[in-house]
Amino acid sequence: MYVFLPSTVPALAKVLDQGRVEGDPLTAFAADPDSGVDAEEAEYDAMYAAADESLALLAADPAAPRRRVVLAATMPDHVVERTGTAGPGVLRVRITGSVPYKRLASAHVDDAGAAEDVARAVADPASDAAADHELMWFAVQELRYLVEESGA
């Protein structure tokens, strides 16, 4: 199952150092194949559900750069448990165990220029302050450069 995990730049640095996303269980989001919603649209919505969840992670880490981070990974179905919905066509899921680095497909991250709006969204998640910012796509090989550029 293709899942989207909310994260932060410091958490991404830890993933690169440890070779896995830690947490038991991990909250993630996925497109619901049984919803009748267009699969591509559902994946997009699942990615942004994870981006919204990353705001809570940023609120818990005031020193983290104000950039939403979403990690995309392909996980075996047996480690992914559906726990509810997060909107039309979007599942909230729980992943048991860690996510190995080799399972990561990409990362989706705010441009550094979005920091002010992301900071406002962290302070008030209901504000939609970051809603106009599209997440940028990064290949897994680029993640180390992203972390270094962010100073984490």
C-alpha cells in the first residue's frame, strides 16, 4: 500500500541517520481504493492530509524549520491497519513497526519561502494559512541535500 507519513525536517534527518522512520505505531494516510473517488485525486488528498498532520509535529518542535514534510512509502499490506477516514477517498492508517529507508519513494516538502505561512498554520491550524502552497517533490537521493540546505 502506498502511504503518506507526516514528518518534519529534523525527523527526516533522523531517518537518514538511522535508516528508517521510527515510531510504533506510525500514523499515515492512504488513498482508499474502494471509495469511488479518482485514485490520483485521492492520493493527492492523502498527501495533503499528511501535510496537515505535519503541522502538529511542527507545533511540538518549535526549533524545526517551518516546512511541512510528507514522506511517501510503499508498505506491505500486512503492516498497514486502517483506522478511519480523513476525508472523501482518504484513509487514516497505522503502520506497525518502522518504515525502512528502502521503502521510501519520495518526499514532498514546502519551499523555504512558505515558512511564514506555515508558521501561521502551525499557530492556528484552522487558518488554512499554508493551503495555497504546493509541496515540492524530492527524490529519495535528494533528501540529504534537502536536510543540509535546511540546516537540520
